[in-house]
Amino acid sequence: MRTLLHIDASPRSERSVSRHLTREFAVAWKEAHPDGRIVYRDLGHHPVPLVTETFIAAVYTPPEARSPELRAAIATSDELISELQTATDYVFGVPMYNFSVPAGFKAYIDQIVIPGRTYAYTSDGSGSRTGLLKGKRATVIMSRGWLYRNGSPLSACNLQEPWIRMILGFVGVTEMDFVAAEGVAQLDGSNGEREQYLRPIRDHVRLKAKLRLAML
Ligand SMILES: Cc1cc2nc3c(=O)[nH]c(=O)nc-3n(C[C@H](O)[C@H](O)[C@H](O)COP(=O)(O)O)c2cc1C
């Protein structure tokens, strides 16, 4: 069954630009797949645990040899990976924080990049790795306070998009689409200005969702 995994990483609620846009994407996706299922995970309001020593021990202990304590330590990771395996499509809403991603999104990535589960060493003995999340389509919607487009003095400081691109690629995702809502800091906070800012990006996201679906 077509399944969309919808993840928000902003700790903000109604004021969040990335949440607003992932919601638009999810609505367009559902219109195209009335029978499809949407699984939602809110990292911004319900963060996942940080890596602990027990978690690391669990990762490197074969499942059948894990104690109840180790099993408990890896339970969230298992659940998150199962969501990624089951879904056919992903939409991630990720703000830029300090030129990278919010800690809550990094904590999520630390839970799901697991040897033998989302990546594996190749059998040719070369030490190369291959991602195991094959055949997935990811749309990443990023929000940023300032401007990073080509030519901007800040363009070299954008460690958000390249890092997300790299880490999704590492776990095997090859089909990725990125949308950036930039310059959010320029909004004066009035509803009218916010609506004027959001309208074209929202249309762009809807179009992206529809074009992407039409291409399949
Ligand atoms: C802790 C924090 C750090 C931020 N760091 C940056 C930054 O480095 N560069 C930037 O352009 N915007 C930065 N911003 C602005 C956010 O990227 C912007 O407000 C974005 O819209 C947040 O996403 P949201 O609207 O979905 O919550 C930061 C905001 C916060 C709260």
C-alpha cells in the first residue's frame, strides 16, 4: 500500500513555516492517493531519545543475544526504522538551525542510521557500504531565516541541505526533492505578510507533489 511518512522537526506549532508546507504536501499526496496511508511523526513536539551507552551496546549486539535492557534501549530505533521501511514516500519538514538541522532531527537520524538495518557493508570485502532503504521517494522541505541562494554571501554556510542529502543517500534513498522556504526572518509577523510570503511556496509545494506523483 502507498504510504507517506510525514515527519515534522520544528518545535514551533502554528507559526512554523516547514510544518505549514509539509501539511500542504500531505494534502496533495492524499488527494492523489485517497486509499493511501499517512504515518505522522512529530519530532518537534515529541523528540526521540539521544544515543546512550546502552543504545550503542544494543546496536552492536545481535538481536537474539540482547538482554531485556538492550532490547528496551533499541526499541524506538526499531520502530522508527520500521516506519521508514514500510513507507513508500517520505516528506520531512526541517528548519535550519545554526546553519544545520535542529537537534531533534539529528537525534532522529542517530536513531535510524544503524548497520544491518538501514545500511550494510558490501560482501566484496572492500569495506564499502550500501544503503538499504531502496525505492523510496523523499521530499525535504526546509525553512530558513536568511537567504542562501547562489550569490548570497551566506551560500557557503548552508550545511543543512548538503548534510540531509548525504545522510539520506547513505541509507539508500536516491530519489530526493528539496524545497527551500528562505528569508523567513524578513516577515514582520503580520498575518497578511505571512500569507503573501507563503502563497507562492505553498503552490510550488503542491505542484511538486503533483508533478512527482504524475511522474510515477
Ligand atoms: C535556534 C534557532 C537557530 C536558527 N538558526 C538559523 C540559521 O543558522 N540560519 C538561518 O537562516 N535561520 C536560522 N533560524 C531561523 C529558522 O531557520 C527559521 O525561523 C525557520 O522558519 C524555522 O522553521 P519553522 O518556521 O518551521 O519553525 C534559526 C532559528 C532558531 C530558533
